[in-house]
Amino acid sequence: MKRRIIGILGGMGPEATTDLYREIIRLTPARRDQEHIPVLIYSNPQIPDRTKAILEGGEDPLPYLIHTAQVLEKAGAGILAVPCNAAHYFLPRVQEHVTVRILNMLEETCRTFRSRIPEGNAVGLLAVTGTVRSGIYADVFARAGVKVIVPDNSAQECVYSGIQRVKAGDMGPEVHRIFESTGARLMDAGAQSVILGCTEVPLAFDEDRAGYPSLNPTRILAQAAVDWGLGKRE
């Protein structure tokens, strides 16, 4: 029987791509190699910076995203998962150039929030500045009647710096402190959970130590991809 193949459109950054694949493996109920879901990974770190494109008119990542998606489709991927929150700003236009569906990590995260906190009305967001200012999370959650609370300018600069440090390989205690303490302030401001809204953030965040609920979009995206791979959803 032909197996469903998951395509990972990655490279933004490479560690986040590895993290998504690791989550897919962990979430698959397999007891032997042959029970795992086939996965195609195109890690393309040459895709231009999404935040600079959104906020500063930097090089457009769209042509690179389209090319990477088309390579995965031609290779046999039946669905695409993109482990980069900021890239979702461009995904509606990428979807126009491929026939396979691109999973929307933001919408999946919103559904998960609603399932965990049915009466919730506010969520915090830790993300790169492009994701925050583009309003892509705010738009998705607003449709569900949920307000997105973001850090003030000073705290946002710290979060962005922490994310850049993770991209450079630094996942030490100071970076953990930045993410976890900023999330705590968002909870104090009324959030009922905090979105780890950059795929680098979960790599340097410990929910148990933080002491408040969080939403890990990478893991949520992995679960959606696994459910599709196992035929539990279309």
C-alpha cells in the first residue's frame, strides 16, 4: 500500500527543522522502523529573513518558499509542514503555486488553545518581531474571539535577541530566563497560556520550570502532520 508522505519545508532555521522531525517521530505510535511515516525534508537555510522582509522591505522570501514547496511536491510529498511561524505570513501565496495542502500551524495552535481552554479569551505570544507586528497570530485568534497579548517594546527586543542566540546555537540558562520570564509577564497581563510562537523558542523553554501553561506550535504542527500521515484526517 502506498504510504502518505509528509514534506517538511524547513531551514528557518535548521534546528527548528530538526525539532519538528523529532516531534513527528516521537508522536508516531510506531514499534518498528516500518511503522513510521515517510518524511521528505528540504532544509533550505538560504530563504531570506522573514522579519526583515515583513518590517524593513528586505529580500522577498516568497520565491524561495515557492521553489522549496514545489521541490517537495514533485518529490512526492502529499502535505507540507512549515516549521517557521513568520513564514506563515507568506504561505497563502505559496499555496497558490502547489496543489498539495500546506498545514497552517497558527490555525492548528488556535484550535489546540480552544480545546484546552474552551472559555479562554486571552493568550500571550513569544515570537520574532515580524510575527508579532504582522498580526498573523492576532488575526487567527481574533476569529476565535481570543485576544493576543504581546510583550512591550523593551521585552520584545529581549525576546528577539534570545531567538537570534538560539539560531546561533546558544540555548543556555540566560536564554531560558528571557523566554520564561517574559512569558510570566504575559500571564500576569491576563493571558491564560503562552504561545511559543517562534520555532526557536521551544528549544530554550521549560514549561515545568516556567510554571504556567504554554502552546508549542512545533509539537502541535507535528501532531497534525502525524494525524494526516496515519489517515486520521485529510
